[in-house]
Amino acid sequence: MTIKKLVFEQKQITFSELKEAIDNNFQNNPKIYALIMKKVPKFGSGNKESVEIANRVAKYVHEYFGAKRNYRGGPYTTGFWSMSNHVAFGTLTGALPSGRLAGKAFTPGLTPSAAATKNLLDNLRDVASLTPENMNNNMAFNVKFVPSSEDSHTQTVNHITAYAKTYFELGGMQMQLNIVSGAILKDAMKHPENYRDLLVRISGYNAYFVTLNRDMQIELIERSEYSRN
């Protein structure tokens, strides 16, 4: 979307300028970084063009690997679930045109980036709009929901239920929930002895938060955090 919007359509920057900014991790190009983060719609923001591009990429991956044969003679199937690899590979990857900085974790599975929107419904609509035939080995969509201090337990359960029902009625395939705030996770990093039983959802599996490495803990803290709208 950055290349499509800023380079080709709006012509606000050249491709060479964008490459230079990426090569120096945007350190010498704060204006380009600000344009990307504030003016370029991202997948998960409710923007139709970004969903179209995501579907194009998913279709390409599905068809490319589907045409290959695995060691048992069958076709490869495409799954968009990352386990812990989104953090490990992120540490090895430089900056990207999306504004993701060098060394930062990728988002888990097909989860939109935290910069996409402040509205969970945008995330639900965009992920549910992806063509399921291109994800025939399933996918992971992670949501961090923080209950309101004003809500009772019953109200919190009802809000979560409403979001889940909406997502699946829109055609969604799968959703993983963490019902915990970033503030609690930060405190757990400082005082792990108080949170030995804190379970979190990563991207396809559960783990005790205090047993995770620091990079994984930070990725969980930096995920989008939503409450009732």
C-alpha cells in the first residue's frame, strides 16, 4: 500500500527515496516514516484496497505452493499461522515499506498491525474478508481484549460473545483471544513471581507468560489492545 499510494498514485516520494529510508531504518527520513504511519491505510483498518492486496498476496502464495508436491506426493497447503516464528524471523529482518522497523516482530498469523486501527470491528471485517480458499491450512487471528472496569463479568462475556459472533457471521475462520491488559503483562515482566499462572495465547498455542523470552513478551504487550466500543 505504501508503494501503491505514495510512490505511484500520489507521487509524494520516489522509489529511490523509499528504498533509502528503508535501508537506514527510517532514521534519516522521519517525514517519510510519518507519511507511511499516518497517511497509508493498512490491512485491518477497514480499507478495501488493503484487503484486495492482502487477498492477492494470499492467492499467489496458495497457488504457488499448491503447485508443488510434498514428500508424500500431495500438494502443499497454505497456512497463515506463525507459532513463534513471527518473532524469531522479525529479529532477522530489516525495515519494510509498511513502516515496520528493523528487528521488530511481525504480527502473528494474519493479525493486523497495532497501527492499523483503534476499532476492533475494522480488524474483524478485514480478516473475515480474506478468501478462505486461499488459506486451506487455516490461519491465526489474535485479539487482545481488555474488559472495562465498569463492566460486570457477565457484561464482559456478552461483549466478547458479540464480537465473536459478528466475526463468524462475516465469514471469519478462526480467532484467538487474550483477555488481559498490556499493563498486567508489563507488571508480569517486572514481577514474574506474582504471575506464575498467567496463561497467554501466542499464535496457535498457549504458554505461561513468565516462561517466554523477552522478545516474545514484548510482542504480546505491543499487540493491539481493544475494549468495548
